[in-house]
Amino acid sequence: MTGEVVTRFAPSPTGFLHIGGARTALFNWLYAKHTGGKMLLRIEDTDRERSSQAAVEAILDGLHWLGLEWDGEPFSQFARVERHREVALDLLKRGKAYYCYASQEELADMREKARAEGRPPRYDGRWRDRDPSEAPEGVSPVIRIKAPQEGETLVRDMVQGDVRFPNKDLDDFIILRSDGTPTYMHAVVVDDHDMGVTHIIRGDDHLTNAARQTVIFQAMEWDVPNMAHIPLIHGPDGAKLSKRHGALGVEAYRAMGYLPEALRNYLARLGWSHGDDEIMSTEDMISWFDITDVNKGAARFDFAKLEAINGHYIRAADDAYLIERIVSLLPELDGTEKIRAKLDDKHRAQLLAAMPGLKERAKTLTELIDSAAYLFAERPLDFDEKAANILTDEARAVLGKILPQMEAVTEWNADAIDAVVRAFAEAEGLKLGKVAQPLRAALTGRSTSPGVFDVLAVLGREESLSRIRDCAP
């Protein structure tokens, strides 16, 4: 198979874009970019009861947020039902498929017999060579593929290597239901062929499907796309990823304050790596990524590592960019109404000025927002427990003593305030912390914050002095 590489991401719109799906989309996108090809998007919405437009929107939003743009318009699998039916009837004409009139009772008996004999339940092929004239009245038939009965079906996989499936295990599976709708197995093959997909990159839970789909490709005498079945993501304990591990939708990671570029970087390294490189620009990822380098074993999701990578991206980010991200995130977070109400030009300027100090400590945007809360706090401040414990009578007396000296500062900047506070501490025979900690508590209501002199500079002269006066005896 030569020519342009075409990958596809094909989610079912039955829920949000979960983290495993996001990584599959990323690997498809990276491989397409790496080879100068295209990534298509197909919404597998044939399950009408479970599919919803809200889920489609959530998937598109998640991909947009992650920066994974696809080529062309999204395909709807459901919209192509007539084409799927046409191919099933073509297989019938070619003698590669047949009508099956087995009733539900017969199928249940087949399953029961197989179970009693310790065999996996398989359709026994009873209508494979019978004439449809023998069909019972009033039964709407299904169409089954005539799967090869001997030998094996080979899946040449770019990650798993050659995987062989004995044909006796594949049975004559249904491709068109009795109501004329295609099965997932059949629709996928027709769509991949018609869309010109050259590389199918998906989770290794689809590996058995790959054998069945290969049977349909071969029956239609179509090229079988290259396959790459990537290992699933497990939790830190090695168990299948669940919600407690982080099997959440991409929108949950956004709401937790992760940057899209950090999540993209982290997901790229789940099951694939390039030497010891932890931090990779998008350009690096595209240049280095090859699907054949993906590990066969399951990758383990590690929140601590994701946080560390996110912290790196926050520290390296442009301050104005971080403010944009914070502003877009605020409406999604509970308890941020006051911040949103007060985010005028003055407070934006303060936030921008505070950002270098804030981002040094934060691992997520939500931590950034939390540590910037002092900028939006209204007097008199609410003190957290640790700050309240710092503000003893003795500490308040220190604030009362230093207040006149701070009121005398003419140039209100971090260096000038630093000099005054240090000189005061020395004159009083106090360690710097004995002055800085009460100041921090009085100014922010917290026991931790960016550098206290930066806090004073960012809050400005009047607000800083007013907050200190509130706490002085």
C-alpha cells in the first residue's frame, strides 16, 4: 500500500471524549502529521439509542481543546447505512455471504449446547449452504458472512506483530441485521475502505475485531489497511483504568486546571517514548513519533507525573496566555463568582503583575486561581486557620509597630519595601520571618503565598496599608 497515509479517529458518541480515546486520537494525529498524511474523524453513531448530539459536541470540543484538528468534515456512520446495505447485498451476490433464517430459539439452543459441551458459543452454519426456498414463513433473515472455515486469518500488526486467529473460532458472523441495519463489524470495514483509510490505529481491545474485519475486506477483495493496536491505559496499580484512576472525560482534566499542551505531552508518553525526553514540544512529537515504537504492554496512568509536566508548562508559559486560560476556565469552576465579578482591567493588570510569583508554585490552573484569590479578596479578609494562628497578639503588635514605617515608603515597589522590612526586623532584633509571616497573613488571609514583597507591590500602596491596618492593634 503506497501513497498518502490516512488515519482515522472513530469515537462512538455515547459519552464524553475519555482519556483513552484522547490518546488514540493523539496517536492517529501524530502519525498522520509525522508522515505528511491526513487524519479523518468518523462519528460511529449507528447505536441510535445510546448516541446523542450532546456527546458528539463534547467529543468535538475535547479534540479542539487538545489541539487535535482533523481533516475535512466529520463523517457520520449512521448517514451511510444505505451504502453498508449495498455492500452486504454485493457480498450476497458474490456468494461470500448468505441469508440466515435461524430463529432466536434456535440460536439460544445453539448457545446452550455449546456451553454444555464446554465450547465457546458459535453459530453452527446451518443456513450456510441451504437454499432460501427452504426458509420458514414470516422470518426476516439476517445476512451472515461466509467466513473461511479452515486455516487462519493473519493480522499483521505494527505494534503487536503478526497475530494469527484460527478461522474455526471466527464463525459466520452477522453483517446485516434482520431490520436491514448493518452491524458495527461490517459498517467499519465499508467506511474505512470508502474513506481511503490506510492505517487503523486503535486500542488493542479491538484486536479480535481486526480478524473479523479482515475477513470482510478479503471477501470484497479490498486492500486491508495497516493495523496498529495500541495497549490500553491502566491505573497505577496495574488494574484496568477506572474513574478512580483518572478514566475521566477530557473536559474533567480541563476543569482540574491542566493545560492542553501538557495533557498532550503526557498522553504522548503513555505507551510511547523518545529516549529519556519527558518534555516534548508538539514539533518534537511530530518529528519523533512512529507507531512502530509504541510499547506492547499497557501504560500506567500517573497523576503525579501529569502534575509535574503541567507545572513545567505553567512555569514556561507566557503570563498573558495563562490569564486567557484562567479567564476561560473560571465559568466552569464553583466558587469563583467573586473573581469573575471583579475581573476588571485593574484586577487583570494586578493578576498579570502577580503571575511571575504565582506560577512558580502552581502545578495546575486551579492552584493558580486559588493562590491569586488574595487579589480579589474584600476587606476585612477571611483568614484560613493557619493564617489566624499566625496573627497572635504579639504578631499584631509587630504589624502595629511597622505600619508607620511602611506608610513612610515613598516609592512603592518590592525592593523599597524589602529594605524597610529588613531594617525594621534588624532594629527590633527579630528574624525576618517574624515580620514577613504576619504581613503575609494580613495581606492574603493565608499562610503561604508568593514572595511577600511581591504581594505588597502587586496589591499597591493603599490596599496593602489598609489590610495591615485591619490587623494592627
